[in-house]
Amino acid sequence: MTAASDPGVTAQNDAPEPATGVVLRAEGLTKKFGQVVGLAGVDLHVGAGEVLGVIGDNGAGKSTLINCLTGALTPDSGQLYLDGEPVVFRRPQDAREAGIETVYQTLGVAPALDIASNLFLGREIRRGGVAGQLFRFLDQRAMQQKAEVFLKQLGILTIQNMKQSVETLSGGQRQAIAVARAAAFGSKVVVLDEPTAALGVKESNLVLDMVRQLRDRGLGIVLVSHNMPNVWAVSDRIHVQRLGTCAAVLRPQTHTMSEGVAIMTGAAVV
Ligand SMILES: Nc1ncnc2c1ncn2[C@@H]1O[C@H](COP(=O)(O)OP(=O)(O)O)[C@@H](O)[C@H]1O
Ligand SMILES: [Mg+2]
């Protein structure tokens, strides 16, 4: 698909379509909160095997945008497409079932539980037969084994003991668990809202490495961040959100961070 033949690509978003195809597309999303405009008609697309960075000042509509993509909010108008098919998400569960996982800024991990239990929180594997079906016993061993496979795949080799409770892990390791959970269950798209906001440099790099691995596995990634170096380091394209609209879509190769920030704050116009 070329940009020219695709009605979803506007002048402000004229980057070529990703070679592998668009996995998630939003067209004309609007959302009002009473008189406050959260989104005023936003287009966005992310390809399979692509990282789309999202930057914007406070109040620009980043969270509203993410929430509309992940079923936490239903837009007033506009349309989402997953693999080209129109979809409507009325709640986060709908998006998850469709293959879109979200890592929220406030870590959705349960500190007192072990790593495997955190990975499977809300999606526990039950034992077979009466024990699982009637008494809802969990298959701890299956969860441990699967957790190990996931974490090995993602290269989180520092987390040795799956039975260790999450409260004994560092911030970066906890965030890694949250990303690993999204990676384990997100079959199409992983959305990350400020995943490195509370992390140090080393820990941020761990999370960014995971983002790259997910991209290399063919997932579409939407990464919201205030950290410009992080965004420039991992994004294939960067969506600049401003005053409820998309002010520009940039590439790290063609725009510097300061140019991006200038567009974000309105000091420069595309
Ligand atoms: N639940 C809400 N109720 C009222 N106004 C909201 C709500 N959520 C967001 N807004 C408003 O919508 C605009 C966009 O907010 P938001 O998406 O949170 O921006 P960002 O995440 O970029 O900081 C802001 O003006 C914000 O005050
Ligand atoms: Mg926000």
C-alpha cells in the first residue's frame, strides 16, 4: 500500500506505510469531556514491526488518545481498524482480546505476588479436570514454566528466581515484568504509557531493549514518553500531539529532538 493510494494518510502524516502493513489505524478520533476537547480529530497508524513514538505537552491529549486505542475510553467519533478491519472497543478487555496490550504508567503489578503470578494476573492457568473447573485450582507449575520461557525470550536473565515476590525487585525489573506481561499476551500491538518515567538510565535501557525485541517479533508498538532521547532512540516514526490534534509525524532521521520539542510546544509549525 502506498501513501498516495491510502485515504487514511493525510498531508501531515505522509510517511510511507510500513512495508509489513498497518496493524492498528485510527481515523478522525474525537473525544470531549463536557466542554473540554480531549481529541479533535486524530489520525494515527502503526505498522507490524514498527515503533510509533507519541510526544506532546501536558494536556495535549496523549492519554486520551491511548485510552481510545485501548478501550479505556470510547471516542465520540472516529474509527479504529485492526488489521484493516473496523473494530469498536467498549472496555479494555475488548482491546486485550483483540491482541492489544497496554502498559500503564502506574505499574499494574501486585508487589506481594511472585513473578509468574504477576504475569498471569487475571489470566491464570487453571488445572485440568474437576480441580480446575470446579474448584478453580491454579496450575502453578504451568505458569512458572511459561513465565520462564517468556522472560528468557525477552532476555530478562537477571530475574533468576521466578518465585521471588515482585516487591523485592528493582523499579526497572518491575517495569520489565509489566512489559513482559504485555509482550506475552499482546499478539498484535503493545501500547506503553511513559514506561521509563520512574526509571534510571540502566533500567530504562532494559525496557527500551524489550521494546526493540517486541518490534523485531513483528508487533506494532505505541510508545508515549516525555523522554526525548528514549523516543528518538527507539521510534521509527514520532507522532507529535498538540492541543488535541496531531501537529506532525516525524522521523528521528529527519528531525532533531529540539525540532520535535519546538513543534510540540508550538514554537515551530510544520
Ligand atoms: N476525565 C477527564 N475529564 C475532564 N477532562 C479531561 C479528562 N481527561 C482528560 N481531560 C482533558 O483533556 C485534555 C487532554 O488530556 P490528556 O489526554 O490527559 O493529556 P496528556 O496525556 O497529553 O497530558 C486536557 O485538557 C485534560 O484536562
Ligand atoms: Mg497523560
